[in-house]
Amino acid sequence: MSNSIELFNDFSSRGIRLWAESGKLKFKAEQGRLADSDRVLLSNHKSELLQLLTAKTCKRCGTPMQHIEAGYFSCPKCRYQLVESNSGFWLSETR
């Protein structure tokens, strides 16, 4: 997988949460859910994923994210939303 959005979507669909915190790529997954090959993918695509998770422009369609409320941004064209946490951002797909 060379596309960071596809990679993000794959991890999200398997219940693995990715986010950026203080310039570092972080993840949270249930024990045993993250395979060694997943760790290699995260390492190999770290810079692209960090860029995706910290951008204020939708990486899926290039549209500027709209500010919804404090710490929340949403793409008007896609179903993605960028949410600011205490020390970084994480990307989620709205339902």
C-alpha cells in the first residue's frame, strides 16, 4: 500500500487507531491485533501518515478543511474529520 489514506483506512477498519502527537506517530490497538508486518508498514510510511494526520487540507480530495468548533475540522466533500487532541491531531471518518 503506497497511499497513506488507504493505509489509514485499512488500520481504522481493523480497529487500530492512528494519531499524531508531538510530531510522533502513535497508535492504539487491542493486544495481538497489530502484526509485525503492520509495524513495518507504519515505520515505512511514518512521514506520509504524519503529514496526513497533521494537515489542515484533506489529503483525500485536496479541499481545505472547514473549522467546525474548537479542535474540530471537517472536509466538506469527504467524510473525514480532523480532531485536535491535547498534543496532536487524529483523523477519523464520520459516519
